[in-house]
Amino acid sequence: MAKNPNAKIAQQTLEAFNKALNSGTFVEVRRMLRAMRPAEVAHLIESSPPRARNILWKLINKDEEGDILQYLNDEIAVDFLRHRDTQDILDTVEDFDIDDVADLLQELPRTVTKRVLEAMDDQNRQRIEAVLSYDEDTAGGLMNPDSITVRPDITLDVVLRYIRLHDELPDMTDSILVVSRRDKFIGVIPLTKLIISDPSMSVRDAMLTDVTAIPAETSAKDVAKLFEQQDLVSAPVVDSDGRLLGRITIDDVVDVIREEADHSLMSMAGLDEDEDTFAPVFKTTKRRSVWLGINLLTALLASGVIGLFQDTLDKVVALAVLMPIVASMGGIAGNQTLTIVIRGMALGHVGSSNSRWLFSREIAVGALNGVLWSCVIGAVASFWFNDYSLGIIIAAAMVINLLIAAMAGASLPMLLEKLGIDPALSGGVVLTTITDVVGFFAFLGLATAFYG
């Protein structure tokens, strides 16, 4: 796989900073930091161990902290802010978008969040509380209340003059939102249309009314799908009565997509998508110990199944040598199916209408692979131990386990989702337990029946 040139440059920069930090030439480090963009500084901080990270943060100009914080992992940003006084936090997040402030406040301790909200002016507090009232993984939690709205009964000339009264437009403004006197969303006027249309035309005649308004309770995942399908730059968010609450912009949706990808990857190891690569030892140990404990329980269950056939294992030592092969093949085959189904569900490709076909397809694939590789391992085992009976036993166990693995891998994600459990988080552990238990039981059970 070709190396990313940007990653190579980042590593070279990191090495240069580490060299400067180790030599104590902080003046040189500060000079290098000033020459970097906020996103690059954030990446550098995230790529540094705690001691170097704290030094880098102290060398950053106070005026640049807010810009850098917006690119930092939430956990790291909170670590930098949690012990600061209220006014200091307010000054740091002064230039943040409202939705970004809300995201950060959700991560801070409740006492700190309460103090910060109380110190804000009424207008900003109400806007942030409006975002905080929704779950962070919904359209309401993603939205930014800042938007430019107009009534339908004015002319475009009035709209243009109104826009010019603003010092700047909200970020990612690609259209003006049209609302009624009761703030109900009606439509939008794209900026491109506003510029080229006759200024005497009314907003009602110029606006587009076929724009999809996103209900505030819509999940972040569904919001991302909508942006992808319709190539949106921004979209209005409305409450249950159709009143405009704010808008979601593409930069927030990109964050959602990235977090979903991180979540899918990290959840399979029982980790959070915001896991800090360079978190302290005890914090990392605490997080991982829970998942290791769960895995230990599943391993004990598999060991218990093996213990049921202790007498058979004592008679035929070759069983102990071949036993891991059956479980391993089942685990790999099952994880292939599990990954395909979870990905299909995430993309919206898999649902109740087509799940039966997919289930049948995976069973057929499991059967064909089972027959193919059982013949291979059966021949190898027969030749290795000079025992054709052993070859037949392991071949039969292989077919059984690959079939069960295909069934489990295809059905578990949808079953877990119905139970309200994240398939990406727990599917792998449950599947591994099933393939281990079935594999050991099938192999040793058949051996016990044959060898007595």
C-alpha cells in the first residue's frame, strides 16, 4: 500500500518537534508552532505523549487556543479546559460556532458546564441550551442556530440590502432560509439565484420549496445519508411543528462520517471512537479492562466445553493439536459475514425486505467453503496422523462450524439492533463465542462418538 505523503510530512514535523523539545529549545518550538495552521498544531498535540502535549499547549499563543481546540479530540480539549476558570473558558470558545460550543460543554464536568452557561449572556445561553436539549447524535444536537432568515413577502432587493447589513455571514451559508411570521420553514433562496435574479422579484417567486427540512430528532447517521444522497452543503432543521430551529452544515456531517468510521473500527475492540492514542497508562488500563473481563468470561465458557471431553482428549492427543483449527476457521468465516452485514446496515443497504436473501446467500457461501476447506483439512489430518477417521471427523466439524458461523454472522447484527445493542460493539464477541463453542463441541463431540 502506498504511503500517504501528508502522513510522512507529519511524521517528519513530529520528529523535529520532539528533537527541539528534548533539547529544551522552547523558543524554536514556539517559532515552529506559529508557522503552522491550527489543524496542524492540533494533529501535533494529538500525536504527542502527555508530557510533550502539555508543554506544547503552554507554548501556544493565548489568542490561538480557540482555533486549535476546534480541531482537537474532545477528550484532549476537555483535559486542557476542565481546570480553567469560567471566564477563561468563555474567552477561549468566543469564536466557536454555537454547535461546537455545545459539543464541548457536553464533555466538560456538569459543574463546569453549569458555571459557563450561567456566565453567558441570555441570548447565547438560550441558543446553546436549545442545542443541548437534543441528543448530540441527532440533527438537533448537530445544528447551528445561526442562520439568515427572511419573510416571503419582500423583494430580493430588500434581502440583498439586509444581507449587506451583516459584518459577515454564518459559515457555510449557501442559501437564505425563508420562514413565515410564526417561524415555520417555507423554503430557501440559493445565494447564486439571489445574485442573478431580478432584484424586484419577490422572495415567494424566487424561493425553492422542494427542499427537505430535517426533523430535529433525526439520527446523525440518517442526516449523513441525506447529505450524501442529495449532495447538500447545508440543510434546515425543524421541530415537530415545522418551526425552524437552525441548520446543519457539511463540515458537521463530515465529522459524523469520520466518527462513524472510527466507531465501527474501535467498537470491534470494545474501545470508544474518541480514544486518545496517548492517554495515560491508568486511564487506558481502566477502559480496556472491562472488555478484557467480558472476553475472559467467553473464553471460560469455551474452556468449559472443552472440559466436557477431557477423557476423549486424553485418549486421542491429536485432537488437542487440531482443535484450534476448527474454531479459528469458523471465527474468520463468521467475521467476514458479520462485517459485510454491519457495513450494509450502516449504509442502509440491508433491511427486513432483503435480509432473507442475504441470509440464504451466506449459508450457501458457508456450505461451499465448508466443503472445500473440510476436504483440505481432512486430507492433511489423515496424512499427518495416519488416521482417516480423524480426517473425516475434523472435516465434518469444519462444515458444521462454517455453516453456524455464516448463520450467526448474518443474523446477529439485526438481532442485536432490535435489542438496542450496537452490533459493531458486541457482535464480534458474541460471534467468537458461538464459533468457539460450536467448533469445539462439534469436533470433540464427533470424536467422542467415534472413539468412545
